[in-house]
Amino acid sequence: MFAAIEAGGTKFVCGIGTGKGSLRTVTIPTRDPEATLADVEAFVDRAIDELGPLAAIGLGSFGPLDLDPVSPRYGQILATPKAGWQGTDMPERLGRRYGVPVGIDTDVNAAALAEMRIHGVDSLAYVTVGTGIGAGIVVQGNSVRGLGHPECGHIAVRRHPAHAGFAGVCPYHGDCLEGLASGPALHAAWGMTAREIPEDHPAWEAQADYLAQLCMTLILTSAPQRIVLGGGVMSQPFLLERVRAATLARLNGYCVQWDAAKANEALLLPRSPEPSGLVGSYLIAEEAWRQSSKA
């Protein structure tokens, strides 16, 4: 039995079970680290009392994260705009409390691992568009990481005319992708949440174009077989088709393998029956358990 924790900037989704499904789940609002993790531990403690011991814990977390195994800061949250979370070391805290292996990756890499398994491919990018914007990239079954991990939400993009004069909300870069197209950016630019903005509002043309620029960048740099677009902003039922059309317009025929049929097949919403990041966190826990068993 594994514990899976999808640690997001707005909420933590926690589960007990395996990659095949959860036996227990809970959603916890993200506050300061101490209050949030105390609630996570209370859930895990109750689950252990009811269901038995854990084999490992998997974390799919917002970041940026230090994912270098030889780094003294391995597993810590780095320079996040999420107040109070910089320096938080969830793997160390949970490993010390429960005495089991703890694996960690970004929340979007976790989601990409889950969607990759569902789609039966070995190359996939998962994009989340919500409180922030991020992309997890899996190539040949392994999440991409090196000196850090991809931070696609902070890529510079061409500003849409509808955003003339809007400074953007990213505290580091202003008008990067996250600064212009995240949920908070939509609210700051238009005074409405994504759910409140009408379908015919010019905000959606700009939003589709920004996400198309990200999709084009992913296609040109990592050539994924699928790009899955998740997160709260993508819950608008009309947005996916607009992103597909805008991506093709941005590519402008350059990648001949990308046409309208390919966009319909390869630019998709999540298909995981449970939150993709939660399922991926189970897979991270399973891998941590396998590696510990080999040691």
C-alpha cells in the first residue's frame, strides 16, 4: 500500500492505494507548510490505522524543486512565489515520520507519467493551467530533469494585442506565460475568474494563443507523441479546440506531421479517472519502493 500526495499551490490531493486506484482520498487546502502538512499526516495516520502499514510515499509537488539526488537540498522547494514554502523539505519530514522510502517529482511530471501510461506512448507532455502554469515532459518513459527541471510556465511569449498595457502577474518575470495566462493572470487582466469570463470575450483568443505558443515550443523542442492540457482553466469546454486551431496557426505548416487530424489526436484533455498528478504520485511511490528494495 502506498501514499500519494499531489501537492498543489491551491490544494493537496492525498490518496492511499496503488497506481490502479485509491482506497481513501482527501483534498486539503494549501495554507502554510506546517498547517497543510499536519493535515496530510493526520490523513495518512488514520489510513494506516484502518488499512495497515505503508510501503512508500510518492510526492508530485509544485515547485521549483531541487531534484538532484546528490544535492544537500534534494527534495526541497526552491524559489517559489508561494509564500512561506521556500525551503520546505517534504520528503525529509515524511520519511522521518513514517520510516519508508519517499519519492518526489514535480506535480506536472507526475501527471505526465500517469497520462503516458493511459495513452500507451513513451513520449508525452502534460501542461497544467491553473494557479500557475507548468509542463511535465516524459521521454522514453522517464521524466525530463537535469540541472533542475523544465519550467515552461516562465517561458517568454509574444504578447497578444488584447493584453496591451497589462504588466502580467509573475513576480519574477511579469509577462511570461504564467504571468499572462494563468488563472490569477486572467483575473488580474479582466476582473473575472476563468469561469466568469463569457465564451465570446477577447480574453479567450489571447488565452488560446498563449497556450498555442507553449504547445508549439513543446512540439519543436521535445517532439511529444501527445500533449495533455489540464488544470482549472482548461475546464472551459470550448478552449481545447481553440488551442488546437491556434497551435496549427502558429506552426504554419512547418511540422508536416502536425495537421488538423494530428491535433485532434494528440492535443487532448486528461483521461485519468482520478487526478493525473495523484495517479502519477502512486507511480513515483512504487518506483521509490522498487529502488529501495534493490538497495
